[in-house]
Amino acid sequence: MERVILQFQGVDSAALLTAAMCAVSLALLCCSAWAALRLKWARAATCFAAAIPTVIICFARGRLDASWWVAAVGLQVLLAVGIFYSWAYRRLKWRRITVLMLLRTAAVGAILLIMFKPVVQMVPPFIDARPVLPVLIDASRSMSVADGPGGTSRLDQAAAMLISQQGRLEEHFRPVVLRFAGTTTELAGVQDAQSLSPDAEDADRTNILLALETALHGRTLGDVAGVLLLSDGIENVSKSVNAAVGAPVFALGVGSADAARLGKCNTGILAVDAPFEAMKNNATDITVRVNARGAANARTELQLFEEDRLVATAPVVIDGDKTQTSVELKWTPRQANASRGADIRRLRLDLSPLEGETALEDNSAHLHVLVSEPRLRVLYVEGTIRSEYKFLMRTLATDPNIQFMSLVRVRESEFSAYGGINNKTLSGLPAGKEDFDLFDVLVIGDLDAAYWTPEQLNRIKDFVLDGGGLLMIGGHNSFGPGGYAETPLEEVLPVIVGPRSQPQEGTPFAPILTAEGREHPIFDGIAGYFGGPGNQSPSADLPKLPELRGCVTVVKPKPMASVLAVNSNRRNEFGPLVVLATGFYGKGRSAAFTADTTWLWRLPLAAEAQQGPYERFWGQMMRYLADVKQGADAHPSVIVRPAGPQVAQGRTLTVRAQLRGIDAQASAGAEISAAIIAPDGESRQRIKMALAGSTDLYKCDMPVDWSPPTQGRHMIAVTVLGEKGDVIASDEMPLHVAAQSAEMDSLARNDSLLRNLSSRTGGRYADISQMPELVDVLIDRRRTLSPAVGGAKTYRMYSFPVLFTLCGLLLTSEWLLRRKWQLR
């Protein structure tokens, strides 16, 4: 025999209905108190009795289904209407009061039918009328964290709480239990939750969105009472779980939301920042970025080893809830490497593990640094902070083979110092022999000769005579316009500078190299950027350099000078204007460079991350003046520098490498590649490296996605091959490859995700300890809004147009009768 089930598809908020009934009851209780004060005991008792349905609902709401709700609301309305008419029209005959009460009650009843939308279902005896309740339980690896009472894991907490509510859930619902991590699978029943493990193949991923879609696949909103989700909310697959779910989600958060109080802690080295090249006997800064999880206010130590010899230590302090901190170390390379070839120091950084820390693979990092002798010392004196000074100062200061110091005039005869040589700094222009012994090359910029004393000018002359290098750069106060005519400096320079009236040439031009200039060491490897004798054009394969914005004119080069570059647009009586000339004076060398806007050569090429001649021009200029041999006599080397000591499968590793000691021709024809070598010795990935905006810095991004995946200790190697395929230089260091997982990166429960998901879908969020209360909410919601039963015949007992019209007619009829009987 078919069962008859009365269901309601309208208002589903039990709290809203209870609040409305309480408001009516409060009004009745106030009326009861007022009647009692006036000694109207019968009326007081009637009003008090009319409030009883609300009291019953408040105490028994968790055990009443929707039919009782409608009955209670209807009785409440009937009593309220009866009391209103018995008080308002107590002198009216009872027949008329009854007619008015019936009309008003019928109108209110029509409104209730519109609100509740009742339907009658004829359910066959073999159909289960309980709604479906998908139960999703998270079995990803983060659920193995034991941050529950007594060291209970998150998964065990969730399973135990779910089983404790099994009876109540099965009484009111048809629970469908699904286990999810990276994939989702259905379990046979609630009891199977206690046998789940967080170590399955897909446990390194958490895909909540896929779990919700799987749970609701093939079901409509009327088939389910909602979705019960037990999870720590650590989603790491879907970019967002804000897609339409289709049913309210009642989420239970498992685990601690405070990462600092988790049972598992881990520290690791994320990255190491240090120069590729360091000077012997000079302190070098090494910055180490340390990651900390679950280690609030922890203390540990970072150690630096050079060839297994401890050379530096630094404390590591994790303040408050920080997850990262930076640690500074200072390392001074001492004795030279006894082996032949480049002096590459192999350093190792060890981070002492915390108590209870088990993941130690990321507690160590390797670092290779090329150690060089400090052979070249440069002092740059400038009269004003101009663009040429700013760019040239940065270029020379960042050259690892140069110890650099600059003096720039800031007011009158006051100079500001930048940098230092052998840990010494000058407070003014060099004067005594001790000052001049500090540097190998002196560069004079836009500084008038009046700032030098005669004794200092003679000191400069003696400095070059004894083997030093001197360079003067163009400017409004250099050469002739700067008053250097007939001074000891004019004697040293390879040009006759002329008087103060010597004109400035402001027409933009591109320097033209002479035949001697094209072969000169200063233009080694960069001559193709410039035009040459006989209207020879720059190389079409190279970027075009911007024109310089003019130059200082000099009278002429000296007889023994070498003119390397001239102005392509302007001449004087002695020929094309000199742009660059060099010469010898005693044991030293001097150069006159009359232009002052070479910084224009750097900007466009730097923006395009292309190799340009700017850094090379100035570096080779300094080395020529100091008579430092470069290229073939230097030991070729390459230093590999990965972005971090560890990378996970599926991620991309950025690798940088710096090339040293290879001449321009060999460098242009060389092929530089990076490879990851697996433990079995096979190359898992090999990628050609490209220039990274500098003449010797290379870079590539390596996807760590080979198949089959391998984990553990690998090697990251960089190899430089010559044009004939011969190995010019190579370097390699250890690299730890971890399994693809972001599951354990952050173990704090993601309350925000779970709360937003529940709120957006019309559900509710609570801690796992409040699961009984949340089940109460589900049961209460099911009784208030009974879902449709599949396979049953449904008959609607309401029609909005009809009921709305009927309500209007009833209220109109009541109003007309009250008018006829002269009632208010």
C-alpha cells in the first residue's frame, strides 16, 4: 500500500519561523500581563494559553517534522485571531464575531499555504524516503598530522567523530561516504572510514572541488539534504573552489588553524644569495633565506663549511608566527687553492634541525664561489653627479675584478667618498704617496684643474711615471675648458688639450674606429659595434648603438699617441676630432676620452636583456691602463647557481651560471648548457643557456617533469663547449629533487576556505568537535524542508495566483462586513 507523505517546499528556515512565532507569543504574553493587572483573569489565562504552541516548538524543534511545524503555526494564528476579535468586538453578537474570525483565519491560512507550499507524495512501500547525504572525508597526506587530543591524527579524529554520529545520520539520511584526496572514491559505508590511510598514491594532492562534483554527480538539489565535508581545507589542486556546487555544504574543520602549534615542524634552506666571485682576503656577504613551518619562536644555528672546514656560524631566530627569515653570514677566503686552474671554493651550508624534525633533505645547501686575486684598483674622481658618473660608477663598482672607490664633489672643495680600496677610504683628493699607492688607475671626470694643487698634479705625473694608469673623460670642466693646459697632466696625457676657450662640440655622432683602434685591446670583441676606416659600417648582426651627444675638442694628438676613435662628423685643421687616444708615459699609460655620454650605449640594450659593449668597453679600458692581461692568460671557469637547493617534481628550476676567463671570440662561439643528472648517472634534462643581460651571466629555466619521475639526490651541471665540441669549463653541485607535492607546505587548517565555501552554498561551518550540533542542524533542516522522494507521485496543494486572489477576496469581504456593521 502506498504511503502518504506531506511535505513542504517553501520556507526552510526554522530559525525564521521560530522568531516569528516568538514575536506573536511575546505580544500575547504582554496582553496576558495587562489583563492580569486589570484583574481580567479569564482574558489573562486565554492569552497565556495562546502562547503555549511556541513553547512546545522551542523545546521540541529537533524532534518535529514539517507537518507539526505547520500545525503549530496554524494553531498560533487561530488563537491570536480569536483573542483579537473577542477583545476588539466583545459587544458584537457571537455569530458576527464567528464570521469575521473565519474570514480572517482563512486569509491567514492562504498566506501560510503560499509560504510553506505543501505537497502530498504517494510513496510506494519499497522506496526509502530518507534523503541522500554525501559525506566527504579528506584522506590526503596533511590529514596525517597528529595535532589532535592525545596526538591523534586528523584523519583518525574525523573517522572517529563520523562513526560516533553514524546512528543519527542513518536514521534521518542515506549517507553516501566518499574518500577524497587527489581523486575521489566511494566507500561501502560509514564504518569503512576508520580503515582509511593518508599514504595512498594520490595523497599528495587535495582536490575539494572534484570531490564535491563527484558527490553530486547525477543528483539534483531535491535528492540531497546537503553535503557533509570533513577536511582540513588544504586545497592544492584547484585554483578556486568557488564554482557552482549545487547543494549546501556543511563543513567540519579538522586540525589546528595555528601553524605554530602543529605537531610537525620543519626548517629548511630556501635560497642562497652570494656573489659569483669573491676577492681573496676580502669579506664576502652571504645571505641565506630560511623557511620555517610550525616553529614559532624557535632557535637554531646555520653553519658554513669550506671543504668540510667550519668557517662561519650564525644564529637563526624564528620570531612569532613568521614562516621565513634571512640570515647573514660573512666569509673571507684566505689561502689560495693549491690546484692549477681557477680557484673555485666549494662551500656547504648546514641548518641544524629542530627537535622532532624529520624532513632533513632541505637542511643543507651547496655554494660555489670563484676566488680571485684583487689585481686592479681604481679611483674615480668626478666634479659633479652627472649621468656618466652614475652609470660608470655602478659598472666599475660591480666588476668583481676591480676594487673601486669614487670621490665626487658635493660642494666647493668638499668631496663625498663611495666604496673603498683595501678597506681604506679617502676623505678628499689624493695628496701624499700613501694615497696614490692605494690605486692602480686614476680616472678624472668633469673636475676643473683649480681643485688640484700643484703638488697634487705633480704627484699624478709621478704616479703615471712609476707605472700607474690615467684616464681623463670629457666634460665641461675637463681637458682645455677645465684649465689643464700647460699643467703636469697635459704632459702625461696623449693629446694637447688647448686653452680654456677650447670649444665644446655638441653635435651627436657615432665614433669611428681607426685601423689601430679595431685591433686594440680596449675594443676587443666589441669593434663590430662601431664603424671603421674607409666608411666601414658597423656589423649588421649587432644592435645599433645610440649616438653620443657631443665631445670636448682637443687641439691634436701628440706624435707618439695612438688614436683609436674619432668623431665621424667634425674635423679641425689637424683632421677628424679625437675621441679616444692612448699613450705611454714612463712606465705607465694614459688615455684621453673626450666624450661623456657612453651611458646611452647601455640603456636600450639593458632593457632588451642583450649583451652590449658598455661594460666591456670600460672594463677593458681599466685593464689596459693598469696593464692587466685578460683573456688567454686567465683560467677559464664557469660557476653554477640554482635558484635553490631543492626542487619538486612538476616545478621549474631557474639556473644561472657565470663564465670567467674566456676571451670574446671563444665566448661568442661557445655553447653553454645546463643539465640535471639523475642518481643513475643519466641526464634527465638538458637545456641551452642564454645571456641574462650581462656579458658573462647566463640563465635558463628547467622544467622538472621527466618520466618516470625520480627523487632524491641529483646533480645540477653546467658545461661550456667550444666550437669544436671540446669542454672549455664545467661545474656541478648536488640538487635534491622531491616528490611533486604542495600538500605539506602549509599545515595550518584553512578556515577561510571552508567557511567561505559553506557560507556561499547556504551551509554552515564548524569545528570537528561540534559535529553533533551540526548534525542537529542537518536534521532540523530536513524536517523543516523535506526533499522530494525519487519514484513518488507528487501533488501540489497550492497555487500562488489562486491563493493570492482568495486572500484578497477574504480580506475585502471582512472589511466590507466591518463597514456594514459600523466596526473599526
